[in-house]
Amino acid sequence: MMRARFYDAGMCVRDVDLIVVAGDDIVFNWRPENPFALPARPVAFTSMMTRELGQLVAVVIGVSGTGTIIAEQAARLGSGPIDWLRAM
């Protein structure tokens, strides 16, 4: 389990809810006190996966061509807010 925290200008502590480590696998380290944390990674395409994805923010860079398809699939799978960036 990994833990992290931020300090604001007044040196008040704020725990980080989720740390994502991307390597050969993608590992989600949820803060144990987080009410949305699941005891184990959910099975793909289940309601539990949709619940976990709903807690995340997706960013799609290059929303034209393939990026449009990726953004649409993230929305269909139940991702939380989706930010789209389009190069000019």
C-alpha cells in the first residue's frame, strides 16, 4: 500500500485518495479510508468496474480521429469527468 499527501500554503495536510502506478500493469493504490475503494480490482465490464471508473478523471489528448473513439469509449464505460484536449 502506498500513501501520499499534499500540504497547502497554510501547511494543512490533505491525503491523496488515489496513487496510480503505470508499469507492466496499472496499479491503483486507493486510500484505505476512501469509501469508494474496492477490496480488490474489479472484473472487466462489470458494475464494480463502472463504479471504480466513475471515481476517475480521464484526459484524452488529441480528440480527432482515434482520440474521438477513445473519448467515446471512456464515456460508455462509465468514466468520471472527461477532459478533451485538441491540438490546433
